[in-house]
Amino acid sequence: MRYGAWAVLAAMIAAAGCSTTGEHSATDPTKPKMTHEEAKAAYDELMQKCISRTAGWPTHIKYEAAGMMGISKDEMPPIFCERMFKGIASGRITEADMIKLRKGSATDVYRIIKGG
């Protein structure tokens, strides 16, 4: 991948406001604070925020991102957010990956965003 595309990918992730940290109960760190229904509602809200932010990116960035992902510009925001969220939830995208991207280093995030 050319250097400019890495910069676009890092900008995309930063602009989407993705995070890999979660909140857990103070008394039992293995027990989530939310019920399943609350977690689903929070996921839906975060997904909509991600899609909204991603849809607001400059057109040239959306075209570049869509090209990297092999999809149309109009399909890019929800698919980008879905792939990011699934990558984070599965552990394939870690906080270390996000830090590397922000520093301009290569990670496997590109492959995940691309759909691999």
C-alpha cells in the first residue's frame, strides 16, 4: 500500500473516534457494568455516531478509503464502522494497533478494514 493510504487510514480511524478500552465493574473487573440490552443500545448508538462522523469526511478521503476497501463511496461509512467494531470486539484490532497507526506505523488494521 502506498504511504498516502496509510495516512488516510490513520486519519479515518482517528476521526471515527474508535476506542478499544471498555468499562467494567469496580468490584468485579470481569463483570461488565451493562446488561445485554444496554450493551446493544450502546453499540447501536456508537455505530450511528461512527457512521455519521465517517459520512462527514471530505469526499476525497471517502473515495480513497472506499478504493482501499473495494466498495463504493456511499457504502464506505457503515462498512468501515462495522469492520472496525468487529475487529475491536474480536481482539484483531488492539489499542497497540491504534497507537501504531497514530504514529504512522504499519499494522494489520488495513487488512481488517479491507475485509480480510
